[in-house]
Amino acid sequence: MNTMPTRVDGDLWEAAKASGAIASRSATQQINHWARIGRALEASPNVSGRDVRRVLSGITSYDDVGEPEQAVVRVAWEQQMAQRRESLDFAAEFTAQGRSWSEAGDNGAVVRRPSAQDD
């Protein structure tokens, strides 16, 4: 991903830090999240931002909003899933718990990772 430096108003930065903490995002990630949603909203002036916010907050069902709103919601969900995947480190978690685990190796074969207790 190519990143570019930019200046952000202090109040926006503080709001992004607060909102991002709730969603396990950094302030930068939160601002990027907001920018993507804003870009999708601007690209489709018929989108109801209110409906999108209601779906993202769990108040309204995804199936109860129109297709343009669903498209914006999917963008938000895709970003949330990518961030969650990036934050996962099962190897470290299982090692800390003393658990063994299996995973696919580089060639696709199953590789068993023993716990320290198995050694």
C-alpha cells in the first residue's frame, strides 16, 4: 500500500483516536476508514448515510437498506475484516498458551507446530 503524508485538524485526529480505539484501529486507520466511506457516499449521492450508519452500528439489518447503502456497508465491512485479519497472530497466542497447532506450509502440506511441552 502506498501512503502519503497529510495534515489533519487536531479535533479530527482526536475524534479518530477515540472512535478508532473502539474498533481496534489506530487514528490513521480510522481516518482512512472514514475517507473510504466518504468516497463511496460521494460517488453515490442517492446513498443514505443515516441508513449506512444504522447498519454499521447494528440498529438496522443489511437486508433492510437499498443496494447503494449495502455497497457502502460492504466497503466498511471489508476494511474491518482486513484489519482484524492483520491483527491476528495465532502462532504467538498458541505459543503463549503452550498449545500445539497445525497449519498449511509453503507447499500446502500440513505442518504440525508442537508446543514447548511436546518437545
